[in-house]
Amino acid sequence: MPQSPVSKRPAIIAHRGGRDWAPENTLAAFRKSIEAGVDGVDFDVHRCSTGELVVIHDDDLNRTTNGVGLVKDSSLPELQRLSAGLWFDKAFREERVPLLTEVLDLFPDQMVIDIELKNAPIGYDGIEEDLLATIEPYRDRLNMLVSSFDHHCLRRLRELDSDIKIGVLAAAGLVDIAEYAAKFNASYFIQDYDCLLPAAVHEAQEAGLNVVVWTVNDKERWRHLIEMGVDGICTDTPASLDEFLK
């Protein structure tokens, strides 16, 4: 049966570094998250044409930079000439699309880092190997997991590495969550709020999964998730969630 209301404090996960206080997926956003003392962050990874892994949500540049075209067709020097913050506010004009390594270098020890690997609708052959090689120097220091909506990516990651923490991203009510997560030996079940039922939280936690819910920005929904006993809330407004929890 579903869990009864509990008083457990869920972890605060800053969505793309906290989209409310800085341009998403920029070093400025991640620095603000660290300063605010959030429990973790999530961000998105693509691969540019010169092979580097970069942190940006969309597969194209149009929305969050002053460039155009696809990330996969842009070299690192081309990306570094663009502003990734001007669209948000002129004060962030100098923000650039960061390298994954630049982002990981920022975080304090044991901070929860959810790296969402993008591989659809545009695919990046071999991105799983690239990711594992890039994050290897950080694995002893940071509490990292890798998530993706492309579950073929998750299966490939598990085939390549038996220890990496995996998060199953879902925007649907899955049947037999425990059995499904076991395909990847996953540690996290990361679910869209609009598809979440209390029974799913209970089933996932009974299977030993940490349940994180995205992207939730209002008090009534926070209250609902706390009553369900979720382990983490991914939000654009981490400062407001922290104040609410206090």
C-alpha cells in the first residue's frame, strides 16, 4: 500500500543548476547552487563536433545561446565564442557553454551530481564511452550518477561499467518498476511529477531505489511529494524550496 505521510526532508536538486537565479547549465548557475548549499544538481550533456562533452540542454543552440545550429555540428572554439547567458540577462553576457570537466571541477566533495546524457532525437555514437572516460578522474570525489531518457544508453553504460550509478528517467507510469530498474542495476528512479503515483514511490523505494521527482516549483506540489516520502525534489527554484522545507 502507499506510504503514509512522513516528515523526511527530501534532497534539494537544482534543475540545470537552478533556472530561477541564473541562466541554466552555466557555471554561474552551478556556483549559485554551491553557495546556496543545495544537496545536488542535475545538468545535461551533449557532444560537440570536435569531440568534447559540453553542458547544454537542447540539441540546438537557438534557445540558450546567441548562436544557431546544432551542438553536434559546432566545434568547441565556435561554442566558446557564444554567450550562453545573454538571453537570460545582460549581467550574464560572458557566460559560455561549459565543458563537462569545467562543471565537475566546481563541485565540492560528495555533492550529488546527476548527469543527464542526451542521445535522442540526435544520437551520439560512443557517447557512453566518452562520458565514462571524462568522469573517471572525479569518481572518487563526487557522488555522481548518470541518467537518460534513452534507456539504450543506460544499458550500454551498465555493460561498460558495473559500478556507475544509474538513474532511470521516466515520464510515464511504469509497470513493474523494480523489475525494469533491475535491467540496469539502477540506483535512482527519476520521475516526472505529472506521471507519479504514491504506489510507484513505495514500489521503487521497496526495491532500494532513490526516488527523485522533476521539475516541481510550487508549494502544494512540494507538500504532496513530502507526504509521499520522496527522496529528492528537482526544482528550478531551490532557494524557495529550501525556505519551504525550513
